[in-house]
Amino acid sequence: MNDLVLTNARIVLDDSVIHGTLIARNGIIRLVEDGSTQAPGAIDCEGDYIIPGLVELHTDNLEKHLMPRAGVIWPSIPAVLTHDAQVAAAGITTVFDALSVGDLEEESVRIETLRSTYDAILEGQATGALRADHWIHLRCELAYPRLIEALEPLMNHGSVRLVSLMDHTPGQRQYRDLGQYRKYYSKNHMSWTEDEFADVVKRRTEQQAHYSAKHENIVLNMIQGRNMVLASHDDTDTQQVEHAHRIGVTISEFPTTQEAADAAHTRGLTTVMGAPNVVRGGSHSGNVAALDLARTNRLDMLSSDYVPASLLHGAFMLHTKAGWSMHKAMATVSRNPAKALGFGDRGSLKAGMRADVVRMRAVDDLPIVRHVWVRGERAF
């Protein structure tokens, strides 16, 4: 039998924190109780926190390993393995790798590496090479002319469980401020004269008008009858949220304003914000601060987005900066995303759940991941 016994720990449950012991056998939690044990093989956690394994629903971290330097494309399988190691070290035991299907930028690494990355993730799953439990989140760029052609071959695998609808056309949503749009792409060494920039905005607005609504309808038809969750992306106002709700969206990813977050809450959508937004104290795009949404109870989940280590850090800051209880803060990165994605076997530390467990210690208000177990097996 494969036993895991963690004792002398502060165990974060759904509604409280206890000082106690967790026992798992063959990858499943069997017992969580108050008090310590001297059982043979028990690991003395020295008062560290034991929290559920983190559930990440939207990470772009893999892209950095696919292109570690401008113009350099790295082989997909080594890139996936490196990404997986970073994820596990961050305490993430269930991860949805966000693959962008399409891009508005020509010669995009996202377009070039999409299929090979998808295949590499599935190969890592099949061979048991991955530490974390990997799933696929397909991000559909609705204004991308070849979206449907690229999407169709990816939809049939059971690992595809989350689909999001994106539109990065300048002048709306995340880039409603054209200055922010221009600033963001200048970081990628893209520069335009005033006339060139006006032409870019004009062409992409026309592209949106031609493709976005048509592609949205096709994607909605494609997910019918499949075990998939639908998310919207960068909602800015009530009208956009109401549209998302009408078409079956259940997750609102990164609303850019308080108005959109309020509307999502009213209509029962689950709201996810970027953990880097929490850690940095605000949005890199000038949008609403995640801590402001937390203080108005409009925040349900966090995503590490582009920094895996930010997920636990951001959740801990909800406890230390927003005044949330520890169990409420940790639910944003465990129980809540597990529920939103339809998982009933993870996200909580209680009997019958997967033994996805993280040992964490706080040092000067910084959470440090010490050990990680996935299905009771040491992953970090």
C-alpha cells in the first residue's frame, strides 16, 4: 500500500483551518483529523500549511519555453517538460495549458507551434512523463481568419475541457485604450508610424466585422454535446457579459472593469482574475485591479496567467491584503476552479478526494512551496 501521512500541520479545509493530520492511501485521502500522530513514516510538517493542490485554468507560461528568445523556436516536448516542472514547483497539481488557436499578429509563435504543442502535451500524458495533471484550454481568437480550420482537428480529444472566446481587436475589450494596445506591442519590437498604426487598426477592425460573429456561432455549434466549459475573455461592459451569458458562458475570464465584474456576478458567472494582477497591485494593461474586485466580493478564482508562482502568492495576498480567511483565499485556487471546471474529485482536503496536496510555509508574508504530492506521489 502507498501511504502518505502528514502530521503536525495547519490543514486548510473548506471552511476552517485545523492543526492536525492528513492520511492518504493509494492516491486518495482517507482521513483528515485534529491532532498529531507518531505513526511510522509520518512526515512532521513542523506547523506548515497543508493546502489542496492548486488548480490552474489558464496559463500562458508554456509559450515562454516554446520561444525562449526572440526568433528561437524550442522543441515542443522539452518545452512542455520544463513548463510542467515549473508548474509542479509552484504547487499546481491540475493545469489547463492555454493554447491560442489563432492570433491577429502575422508570423506568430502561437500559430507556428499550436499543433506540435498540442501533440506534445498529449504525448506527455500518455507516457507518464508529466508531474502535474495536464488538460487543454483552447483559446479561440474569433477574428482570426483561419480559426475554424485550425480548431477542428483539436476538438475531439477528451483532454480538451475548456474553450474560451477571445477578441483582441484594438479599440475594445482589453485594448479599448489604443494607447495601451500600441504600448503592449511595442514591447515585442513592433513600431508603427501614425499612418501605419491607423492602417493596422482599420484592417483589424474590418477583419473583426467579417469573422468574429460568424466564427462564434460555429464554435458554439462545435462544443454542443461535448464535455466542455465555455469562458468569455476580457469582458468590459454589461452588454458583453449579457451576451456571454446568453450563449452559455459560465466563466468570465479577466473582466476589465468593475462594471463587467458586477454584471458577471449578477448573472451567476464565475469570475477569474490574474494572480499577477494581485501580486503587482494592478493590471499591466491599466484595467481594474483584482484586489478591488476581491474587496467587493466580485472575485471567485485566480489564474497564474504568465507566472506560475503567482498563483499561490496571489491567493495568499487575498488573505494578508484583502482580509479574506485562509480557507476562502485558498478556495480561489483550488475548490472554486475545480468546481467551475466540473471536477468532483479534487480541490478539497477531505476523505475520498484525490491526494493532490501542497505543503507550504509563509516566510515574511511570502508563501514558499516546500513539497507537492499528486495522487499521493511526490512531484516536488
